Amino acid sequence: MFIATILIGLCTLILFGVPIAVALGFVAIATMWYAVGPELLTIFIQRIYAGTTSFPLLAIPFFILAGNLMNTGGTTQRIFDVAHLIIGRIRGGLAHVNVLASLLFAGMSGSAVADAAGLGVVEIKAMKEAGYKPRFAATLTAVSSTIGPILPPSIPFVIYGSLANVSVGALFLAGIVPGLLMGLGLMAVVAVIAKRKGLPRGEARPLTPVALRILAFALPALAMPFLVLGGIFGGIVTPTEAAVVAAAYAFILGRFFYRELAWSQLPEIVWESGRQTAQVMFIIAAAAPFGWVLIQQRIPNALLDAMFSLSSEPWVILLIVNAVILVLAMFIEGIAILIIAFPVLLPIMLQIGVDPVHFGVIIVLNIMIGLVTPPVGLCLYVVSSISNVSLSEITRELWPYLLALIAVLLLITYVPALSLWLPHALGYGVVR
Amino acid sequence: MMALVDHADRFVGQFCRWGVILCLLGLFILLGTAVIVRTIPFVSISGYDEIVEFLFAWLTFLGALALWRENGLYRVMLIEAAAPAPIRWLFGVMTQALMLTFALTLAVKGHEFLQYAGERTPFLGADKTWWYLSVPASGAIMSIYSAIGLARAILGRSPQSSATPGLD
């Protein structure tokens, strides 16, 4: 009964409009007060401060900064140009370009919202000008942006790795195949729609001097994933330092190579990045005492027992877990779900033999699908605001893409090798 | 009187803005230097992790204060937006009351925590109070904003929202 009160109370507060960080903190305060008394609340302060001191989490502000610098400094436009050059000529070319550009951008930024808000502006404008229906362009942009945090680098993987004590490098590697599968799945849907609706082919761009110039100009931008990921997997930098390198590189490209970034824009970009960081970090900080309360009240153990009373079959438990996270992700912001669900669900996953790296990919993929499911899909709101297409119009177009993403989710869930073979092949061991 | 309050509010806004910018730039320089220094043999920077912790904590709590001031913390508006006016009023009052409780806990218990802490950092030997101060200091100012927010909510004036999307 006590457990149900805590969890239902938290979800109710969040759904009734209380800021997520405040809801997490308030439930922790109330539980500590009820269980022991006000004297325990200094632990609340200790935990909330400790929530901000994890070194791996320092990657968050710099991946955000890198994304914002790329969007302002012209790197994003070059990525789109290259994607256009590669596959713009096939039927529904610009729609495929939309997905491919998100795949390329995903290798540089760790945030779906940065993709939707930055690359999305370029993609939607180009698709509208080429005669695509705005609602089709907006929907595809929202859906393709979810690839960002699955392919490395990834802010949710940094948070999960820090919370679950799992190698962020292993998580980054584990996301590569699922990210590519998401891209392929979305391109397959686009191909079917393109054929059925007779979508236009892009203008032919053979290897002309202009095309070669576009490619040459974009090469420094395309080098960024190799710089970031090569640095991490080559053992030269940690993921946190790689984020700093990514931000520095994005600045150099925007300021000195593409010359689209003015010094006067920097304070605003740094302020916006810091503000967005605080948005995430305040939730993480407030979740630290909440996680402490969960463990003190032995809530994960109780839920473990409850889950095993339903079924002891791993595939059934995985199905239930996927369904629960997916439903939560429809209503609650993704980072909050990651923080709330991981201490409860990870023990269950370990009990049924699921690798924590594999579970990291599963939970983040669920959260990404939640970003494009109504009623609280953040990417839907972002894309709706930049495209002036209503949410209901986007939602109507969404279903084929959602089915493709759910198919990828089930594939990733039940074929662990798709996530784990790459980390294993490169020497990251299984943690049990 | 209102001009003074307005002036103080603008000062808090600017203080948070430039505090966050300086913390983020400081982190960028420190971590960037650490990467570069690692490639130079026989050179190391010690104690930088203590400054990194200081800057990250202040970045988080000053940024949270800025968001608190702008009513920009991430929240789900779905039910509140669909509710009829009297229920919306009730949600508004409840939300502000919970925010005030949370902020007061940060301020009061954070202050108590400072009294007992009395640590010094291992390398720099600095008083850790300056690190922990980020929690009660931001909590105290959040409490003032929440008290005003609660009064406004009771009077039926909803605060301006500048909610921003999350970062998944």
C-alpha cells in the first residue's frame, strides 16, 4: 500500500502539472518525513547535491552546446546538403534525405530535440519548397529525430550509464546497430509511401563540380563523429572529454570554417545550453533523494516479487516492461522516466539475465518512441511549432512510422546480439 | 515598491544568466585544458576536479533558479490545460504550494546542512561551504518566487510560462 502511494502519488503530481523535479523532490521529502521525521531531511540535501557531482554527467552540457553550435554555425545545413547529394535523386528523395541527415546528425549530437529543432527547420523548409505536404514533412522530421540519442553520442545513454554504473562507451557502441535499424525501418516506410503516393524524385546531382564542392565543404562536418567516437573508443578521451572536444570542434567549424557563427551570438548560445542543462540536471538532482527513498523502502524488491508473481518467463517480463515504459513515455518526459524506472526495473532485468547495456538500449529506445507519441511527445511539439502544422495533423500521419519503430524495438528486445555484439567485439565485457 | 521588486527580479535574472554562462565557460576551459595537458609529458593539473564540482553544482542550481523564475521547469500541462477554470485554479494553487514546500526545504534544511558540514576540499583545502551554498542560496530565492507565485495563484492570476522542451 505504501509503495503504491509513493509511485501513484508521483505519477499523479506529474500528470497534474507539478514540475517533474518538484514532484520527485516533494515525494522524497514527504516519504522521508513520514518514515523517520524531519531530521532525515539533511540527507535529502546531501543526496540532491550529490546528484550533481557525477563526472560522466558533465558530458550533458557539452553535447547540448555542440548541438546548439552546429545548428547556429552552419554545420547542420552542410549535413543536409550531403545527404541530399547521396540519395536525393530516388523517388521520395527528400524524405529519404530527411532520415539520412538525421542519421548523420545523430553521430554528432546526443539530443533528439536538437535534431528536431535544428535540422528540422532545414528539412521541413526544403521539403515544402519541393512540393511535399507540410504534414508529411513535419511528421517525418519528428520521427527521424528520435534516431539521435540511439546512435552515439547520446545524452540519455550518458545519464543511464551514470545511474546504472555501466560503461558509457559500451552503451554508445550498443546503440549503433539499433540506430541504423531505426533508419532503415523509417526509410522502408518512406519507400512504400513514396511509391503509393507518387512522391517526386529529387533533382539529379551527378558528380558535377558543384556537387564535389558541396561534398568537400561538408567533409570537416562529417569528420566530427570520427573525432568524437574515435577519441572515446581509441581510449584517448573519456565520453565527457569527447563532449568538450565536440563543442570546441563545432565552434571552430562555425566560426572559422563556415563563418556563420558571430562572436556576438556566443553568449546567447552558451546561456541557452546552460539553461537546457539545468533543465535536465535539476531533474537528475531531485531524483537522487527519490532513488534513495525507493531503495530504503525496498520498493525494487517488492516490485520484483510482484513481477515474478505474474510470470517468470523472461520474454513475458520483457514484453510487460516494454509496454509499461512505452505507456509511461506517452505521458511523462523521457529523462524523468529513465530516472524513475531504472532503479525499479534494472534489478528485475538482472534477475532474468538481461545485460544492463542491452537494457539501456531497450529503455532509451522506448523513451525515443515516447517522444513522438501523443499526448506528451516533445518532438511532436517542437516540430509542430517550427512547421506550423497542427499536432492532430502530425498524429494522423504518424502510425506507419510508429509501427516500424515498435518493430525495431521488439527486434532489439528479443535479439540481444544486435545491441551487444559490437561492444563485445571491441572488448567491452558483459556486466551481470 | 513595485519598481524595487521589478528591479530585484531583473537583477536575479541577469545574475543567473551570467552565472550560468561563466560556470559553463569555466567548465569548458578546465576540461579542455585537462585534455590538452594529458598529452604533455610530466605536466599535470591537480585539484581541478574540485573546481569542476563547484562550477557544475552552481551551474545546476543557478540554472534551476532561472527556470524557476521564468516558470520554465519541465512539466506536463495536458490535464491542467483541459480542466475547467475552477479545477485549473486548484491545480495552480496546489502546484505553487508544493513548489514552496520544496524550495523551503532546500533553503532551511540546506542551511542546516551547511552548519554541520564543516569540510575542506582534499586538494585545495578550501571551505566546502561555498560548494554546498548553491543549494540553500538558490532554495531561498526560489522560496520568495514561490510565495509570490502562491499568492498570485490564490488570487487567480496564473504565472507567465516559458516552458521549454526537454532534452532526450
